[in-house]
Amino acid sequence: MKHTKGPWKINTIYTTFFQIDSENNDICCVDCDFNYMLEIEPTQEQIANARLISCAPEMLEALIIQYEWLYSKAYYNTCESIKSVIEKATGMKIEEVLKNEGR
């Protein structure tokens, strides 16, 4: 997949900017604009967004594992909702995701 592999950690939070570093020192900036120079405290919503986005790689991996387990047990109806989330997150069909993950 094309996303930066995790784990990610929140490095810096400014008013409308937060920086998330991965283990490989890749940086993901979210909601970037130039107001960060004001050094205003972030809102609770911005902090919550940073936390949610920082754990996105682990959540995607957990969904892929859950999808594979449910599919192996023939819980196809439940698989569909998980499959659509995985495909939305990756921009790929589930078959491509599993192939790219070496599964």
C-alpha cells in the first residue's frame, strides 16, 4: 500500500496543524495552514483528530486481520461492511489489498 507505515505518534499540535511522525521519521501533516505560528492551544476536537489519525495504520491492519478471519469462517455478510471500509481507506479492491500485504 502507498500509505506511510506505522506506528505513528503525535509530535506537535498547533491550532490548525499537527504533525505525526512514523517510526521511519516520515512526517504526515494534517490540516496544515500558517496559523500555527500563533501558538494557540489546540481544541479538544483537533487533539481527538490527531489521536484518531495517528492510530490509522494499526486500525487498518486490525480490520484486514478481522476481515480475513471472518471470511475464513464464512461470515460473508459481516465481511461486506469491513471490506468496504478497507477498500475506502486504501483505494483498492480487497483482493489487491490482501495481495499487497502478502496474504
